[in-house]
Amino acid sequence: MIWDPWRNVLDPYVLVESRYQSAKTNERGHYAIDILGLEYGLWLGEWMGNTRQWLRFWDSEGKLLPTPDERFQQERLGVEQIQRQMEQERLRAARAEAEKRKAFDKLRELGIDPETLN
């Protein structure tokens, strides 16, 4: 494979019987590396603050494989989501505790000791 990132030219080859031949794209427009279960091709998008075509890899089902930065961002977003869920659960538990105290106070006003109730 020869890739010229300055001209966005990808010239892929495949080894066939000791000779290199031009590779053909699959149905997704990617070039398969069967032995690795990967595909490669040009992807238009932003990376490192630059929007252009980049050489990227996909799995054998056509799912774009994340760069290390993208993987980090995905994991960071996952952690943030878990933290939001934990905060929501903490608030829900605090509201439930406040409601319980309010109900106990009401029982005490009525002369009932809530600790003796089962």
C-alpha cells in the first residue's frame, strides 16, 4: 500500500503468487486484509484538529476502529455517564430518606412511635 496523505492518494496492492497486484475494494469501498480481519481505506473526518481524508482501519464487519484519542474520549464519556447515574441515584436516595423522615415526623405528631411499627 502506498498512501500519499498530502495528495489524498491511496494506491493499494495485494500479494498474489509472489507478485504485487492492484487491490480491489470491497462493497464498502475498503480494502480487506483478510488474514487480520481488518479493512483499510480513506476516511473523511477530523483528527488532530484537521478535517481531511485520513487512512483509517475498520473491522471485518465495516465498523470504524477508533484512534487512541477517540477511544479515550469514549471511555471518558462512559465514566461521566456512570458518574451522572450515580449522582442521580444519590439524589433519589436522599429524597427517599427525606420523605421517610417527613413521614416519621408526621407519625410522631400523631403520637405514634415509628420505631415500634413493623
